[in-house]
Amino acid sequence: MFEFVEAAYPHPLRSFGEQVLNDSFPTEERPALTDLRARKNPAFHFDIVQDNGIPIGILTHWDFPTFTYIEHFAILEELRNKRLGGCVL
């Protein structure tokens, strides 16, 4: 079963999430980690995607009153191409 764990900095799983973000997106498509860690807007969420308690990916998103904007979504490289991403979403 998939679950989303809020990993606001300095959550213990945050380093896992930041590594997945860095490994999955080129520099020009992701914020600097210092900028990401400084985000204090309550609408922003940095979630760790877990499958039966095992971290498998990340989801960063903004929750607004009328919609949710997904900024980054990534599954661990070794777990890609197994249809997990579609199942998670």
C-alpha cells in the first residue's frame, strides 16, 4: 500500500528525498537544496512516497484552495519502468 509521508526539513527521510530529486532532475529543472529547505509556505509539501513502509520516491506539490500543483514526482531509478508511478498517482 502506498502512503505519502510529509518530510519537511529536517525530517529523517528528507536526505533520501533530496537525493532522489537530485538524481531524477537536471539542475535547471529543480530548485537548489538551500532554496528548497528554506520554503516555509504552508501550501508547499515535500512528501516521501512509501510502499509498505519502504521509501520508493518523492512528490513535491503545492495545495491551493481549488487545485493541487505537482512540482516534482520521481520514483527511485532502480524501480522505474514497473508501472509504480502510475499506481502511486
